[in-house]
Amino acid sequence: MARWFRTRLIDPILNLLKQGITPEKIALSIALGCVLGVFPMLGATTILCGLAAWALRLNLPAIQLVNYFVYPIQLVLLIPFLKAGSRLAGGAAVDLTISRVFSLLQSDLWGTIQTFWSATVGAVALWFLLAIPVAALLYGTLALVLRRALAQIAHVRNTA
């Protein structure tokens, strides 16, 4: 599993450093891919990540790669976001499971949207409250780690 993770995520990120993309741009791509990737509306994350990459001139493959890696986290967080969002919006308590969400979406998309509209609005509001500090923390940490990785890469090149 560790090898799979390294070849699918870590190595592509290190390759971006070797290609000359700045640690800050890569860190921002990863941080936004993580935060936008858990946005509490299924199907919206790819578009959000694409728009962020375009608007901020970030590496589109990097941000989408991270977005796809955090998809399982989005699924895990969807129900807690909807439940908290329902409380935040003052709606009725939401009693859902992820399998029920998919079942409802497949059987009656428009009815599901109408039923859970206030819970979704509350979930998105809660996500906004959490997204900025989480993205800032991720960005700061990743920029530091990637600057060190770049220095190590440069050191290896200079000693070879």
C-alpha cells in the first residue's frame, strides 16, 4: 500500500518540483485540492478544483490528483456535514447513511435536492467556515515540507 501511495501521489509531486514548479504553487495546489475535494456536494469538486487551478494558475493535474485522492474522505465527511448543516440551518434532523444518499440521488435526484436543500446550504456554510483555516494550515505545512524536499533534491544533484 505504501508503494502504491508513493508511486501514485508522492512521486508525481516530487516530479513537479524537479520540473521547476515552485514549492508554493505545488503546496497551494495540494491544499486547495484537499479542501475543495471534501466540499459537501457530490459532483462539484472536479469543477471547483478546475476553476481554482484556472483562476490561480495552478497545476491542474496536481490539484485534480489530490482531489481524487481525497474523494473517500469527502464520502466519510458528507453525512456529518449534512447533519451539522441541518442543525446550523435550523432544519429537521437528518438521518442518513452514505448508501441511502446514493440511493436517493439515483431514484429521485430533484426530490432529494429539494428534501435536503437546507441541510446542504448549512453544510456548505460550515465547510466555508472550516475551509480557510484548514487550507492555510495545509498550505503552510506543505510549503515548508516541499521547500525542504527541493533543497534535498538540489543537494543530491550538486553532489552527483
